[in-house]
Amino acid sequence: MERYNSFNIIHKGLRAALYQTALQLQQTDFTEADQSEEATNKVKEIVMLFEGHAHKEDHFVLPMINEYEPSVVASFNSEHEEDEKLGKELNSAVEKLTNGSTTIEKVIAGRELTESFVRFMVFNLNHMAKEEDIINKILWRYYSDDEIKAVVGKISKADPPWIHEFYVTWMIRGINNAEAIAWMKAIEKGVPP
């Protein structure tokens, strides 16, 4: 029997956001104000999404396993701190680019932003893969699928509508048609008539 993977849809969405933004950054001419602004806005969105995602894991998922595997929680908390540091680096790179006044300053700042984003992306791709492997196995050992789904429901309700739209947009972009249909049916079951 295949168990419920609480990370599947959100991680596919977050990966899609990372991939698309990485491609956009490498294609951006940072000396063109409109291209630069669009790219930096996308980077800010990514940082916001990943900060929110880590916050939800820290407050909803990790407490579920802390009683059983506190050393695993400590390890993932440490990784979330590293992720936060990489997010701050990205925000600093955006600020440097925004404050650049000469063409060469913008070109250099754009390259530095792209390099910083790649570090952020690689870290998060590896981090999400570890979550799907390690945390899922622990959740499956100690909780039923219904218990896990109940927590996912709480996580979803914790989002204000404006940020929920960001996540949903990326999740839809990141999943296949069968997953989208199953997801919509699951949502439909939970919504009152």
C-alpha cells in the first residue's frame, strides 16, 4: 500500500518555482530595468514561499516527530536555519542589484544574485528530498494517513488567502494532470456544499 506523501504536491510546486526562477535569472539582462525588476520580484516571492514553508514545517510537522525522533528534528531545525541564512543572502543580493547605478554594477550584481539563487536552489532541492525520505518514513511509522492528512488540513487553513494563492499557483504548475484531478477531488470533499 502506498502511503500518503504530505510533501508531494507542495514540494513539486516549490521545485517548479525554483526551476522557472533559475531559468528566468539566467536569461535576464540586469541592465534592463523591467527585466531586472521582474526577476528580483520573483526571487523575493521565492524567499517568501520558502520561509513560509519552513515555518509551517517547524510548527506543524516537526512537532509530530519530536517525541519519537528529537535528533532528526534538531537536524532539520539546523537546516531551516541554513535556509534562512541563504534567503537573507538572496535578499541582500536583490538589494545590491536594486541599488546599482552603473551598467557594470548591475551586471556584477545580477551575476551575484544568480549565483546566490543557485546556492539557495541546490540547498532546497536537497533539503526537500531529505524531508520526503526521512520525515515521511517517520510519519508513516507513527501516524496513520488520516492523522497526517488532518495536519495537512491545519497547515492549509493557517495560510492567509493571499499567500495561499501563491502556493496553489505553483503547485498547479508543478504537478501532473492525474495529481491535479485527485487534489481537486480531495479539496471538493472537504469543502461544505
